[in-house]
Amino acid sequence: MDHSTDEESRIGGDGVKDTHEEKPEKPLPSGSNPPQERHITWLDTLRHYEGVLDRKVGVEARAVQRKRPEDRDPQYTKWHNQAVMSLLWMSSTLNLACFATGFLGTTLGLDLRTSLTIIITATFLGSAVPGWCATLGPSTGLRQISISRYSLGWWPSKAAAILNVIGQIGWSSVGSITSGLALAAVSDGAIHLEIGVVLSIAISFVVSIIGLKAVFAYDKFAGLVMAFVFITMYTEAVPAVQQPPKPSPESAAVSTLSGPALTASSLKLFSVIYGSSVSWASVVSDYYVEYPPTTSSLKIFLLTTLGLALPTCFAMSLGALVSSSLSSHPVWLAAYNQGGIGFLIQTIIFPTGLAKFLLVLLAFSGLATNSISFYSASLSIQQFSRRLAAVPRFIWTTILLIAVVLLSLVGRDKLLVFLQSFLGLLGCWVTSFVAVMVVEHYLFRIHGWRRCGGGCADYDLEAWDTRQNMPVGIGGGLGFAAGIVGGLLGMSSTWYTGVVARLIGGGEDGRYGDVGFEMAFLCAVVVFVPARWVERRVMRR
């Protein structure tokens, strides 16, 4: 017997049990037992305080619920709030994490020209994917994982929620480590890296607890501040790079790689850069649910894609430029080897007072990324099940805080290795995730995709949280799983190399090409199309 219907009647769509007052019942006959009063649990108390905070500061007690057109804030029709579509991602990408990712080209033995070409190409390709996903937010009023229920299916979307939580924890760890490095450098080592990491995480935690409006309010201005910081860094670094004090034959300006080794390193860097940008596709719609459904899809796509791609290229290119010149600047190299990226920036920028000021600003550059990651990860947990949705979001954010602190402290001394493995893996599963959504949309639902009262005619938006009206998940689950398997077969990381990746590169250095996201897309599409066609014919969902 299926008890889900009974459970749904006791727990509302937002996962909160009905607490409306009931009408007084008639007196019971003499001798009857009086009705037992319902005991207030600790969860009821927490939800009460969450409601109070929602009314006071807007912590979004029902953040996971669909935003109907009539419930959306009219302020988001104004141009300065729509500009957040770019500014939000600018503040999340103009940071030390992207700057550090630009070092990977040199680490992999690539010259500056090759690194820059790959950075630009892979970034725009990866940014276009979340740009498309963002267009679904205003039309549906749903968060990204909730939207995936229409393609992946009810049960496989829960697996995507778990993977999204893991991915966001990883992103927060990267942002926290780089912020900690900046704080350690600006204090000349007085603030240990561990303390810097914890401080960065704590501030991000407060912003994400408050909710979407706080994230928007912070990111609307943080991106502009970070743009000033990186422009200043360019003006300091470029002249020094153009006139190196001691030219070295080992300079990374010229690659020593050729043949399979060059191909392997190029594919590896492309995979990492692509994974850095495409990873936002699993959360991007979380930040568009307040925009009116009549918002131009082309505007959403362009603002989101450019808001991600241009700042990412700007930050990563500076990292590639600086890293390619380390061997020609012994002082830079010594500072980098001594204390990492933070001490390197302090050495490049002159005078020292300006360097420390910029490092303080850079220390807060990871806050935007962390607040987004905390916010979306807590939403993903609530979308996993109604029982988890009943737990206030700030509880899940607190648990995520602990997980990020632990992971950041463990990986604090291996940032570049962490980035190579983590971003490549992100690119694989997110590509599989998006491939299924794109095929479902254009192959099975495009004939009904029209503006219709704030929704999509072939998407039953009122049934978004009803299991019986969602696809079972046979086609979506098989396609999603096949994509992940294909990604593992094609990926190359420090801890694992797939059989397909081993066919590319190799040699004395043992470096193999990474084709994980290409394999993920191909396998997901090939398996999903026939499986979903059969599911629709047989299950009628």
C-alpha cells in the first residue's frame, strides 16, 4: 500500500506540516477520553523561529517552493535588478580561485598562447550551458534541480541533488582556501591559513542564511569591486612580464611539448576550464525565479553567458600570464613557493600598502562563490525529500558549513591538484545532467514550449512536486547514469584515469588526455533518446 498520499496530506508542498488552527470540536459525551494535545517538537520550534526570521530579514522559509508569477517581486522588472544576471556571476568568477586555475596551463607544460586560446574557447563553451539553463528559471519559477524532474524523472533527480550538494561543497572549499591564502599573505603569516579559511566560510555562511535577496545585494557591488582589483593587478603585472629581469630558456612562454603529450595536456586544460564554467548549470535557475516569465530568453542567455565568460577569461588569463613568467622572475617564484598565490600577489604589486589593500579585497572575493554554493546546496538537500524539506534551511546550511571547513582544511596545501581533479569531475556529471534536460526539452517538449500564464504549456508546473505526475525516471535515469559512466571512461585525473583517456597521450610523464565531458554528453544522449521514447509510450509520462 502506497502511503505517500497520506504523507502528502500531512505535510504541505513546502515540506511544512499544516499548523493552521482548527475549529473547536463539540463537547464529548461524559465518560469519553479527551483528545490528546499535539506536542510541540523541536522541529516545530525551529520552523517557528525560521518564520520569524523570514518576516524580519527575509530568510526565505519556503525557498524551495515554486515562485508563481503573482508571487514574484515586481522590483525584478527594473533594469538594475536585471543587470544582476551578469553582476552575480561576475562577482562569483572574479576571484582568486579563477586566478589560480589560470596557473594550470603552466603546470601542464603549455605555453602562454596555447593556454590563453584554451581558456577563452573552453570558458565560452562552458558558460553557454548555464546560459541556456538560466532561461528556464523565469518561465517555470522553479529551482534547477526541481526543473530536472521533468527530464531526469522523480527518482534520478534526487541523485542529481546529492551530486549538486557535493559539487557546491567542493566549490566552497576552493573559494575558502584561496581566501585563506590572501588573509595569510596580508598579515605576513600572522593569520594562519587555517584561520583565514574559517573566517571566509563564516562570513559566507551569514550571507547565504539570509537568502536570495542578501546574495543579490552583496553580489551586485562585489563584482565591480573585484573588477577594479583585477584591473589594478593587470597594470602592475603586465609591464613586469613584458620586461623580465632574467629571461630563462625554461620560460613557459614557449612550450616544450609536442605530439601526444601536447594533445594530452591541451585536452586536460580544456576539460578543467570547461568544468569550471559549466558547473554553474546545476544551480543557475535558483537565482532567476523572481524574474517575470515575460523576461526575454535571449536577454537572459546573453547576460548570463557573458556574465560568466568575460570575468572568467579575465581572471584566468591573468593567472596564465603570471604563471608563465615565474621562471623568468626568481623573486616571484620564491614568493610563490614560500606562501602560495597570496604572497605572490603581494610581491608583484607595488607599493606594499596597495598590495595589502588589494589582498584584503581579494580575501573577500570568495564570499560570493561561497554564499551561492551554500544557498544552492541547502536547497538541493530540501529538494531531496519532503521530510528533509521540513527541516529549516539554516539547519542544512550549518551542516554544510562544517563539511566545507573540514574539506578546506584537508585540501588547503594542494589547491592546484584539487582543482584539476574536482573541476574535471564536475564537468562530467553536469554535462550529463544538462544533456538530458536539453534533449527532453527540444525533442519531447518543444512543441508545447510557449508563454502561457507564466509557465510552459507542455510542462505541468502545478505538478512539479507530485510524484505521480512526473516521469518515472527510466529514460532520464539511464541517460544520466550512462553519461556519468562515459565521463569516468574518458576522464584523466590525479587519482583515476579512464580506459578511453589512456588512449590519448601517455609517454614518460604518464599524462593522458581528458575527454570526460565529451564522452558524458555522447553517452547520455545515445542512451536517453530511445529509453525516454519507450518510457513515454509505455508509462504515458
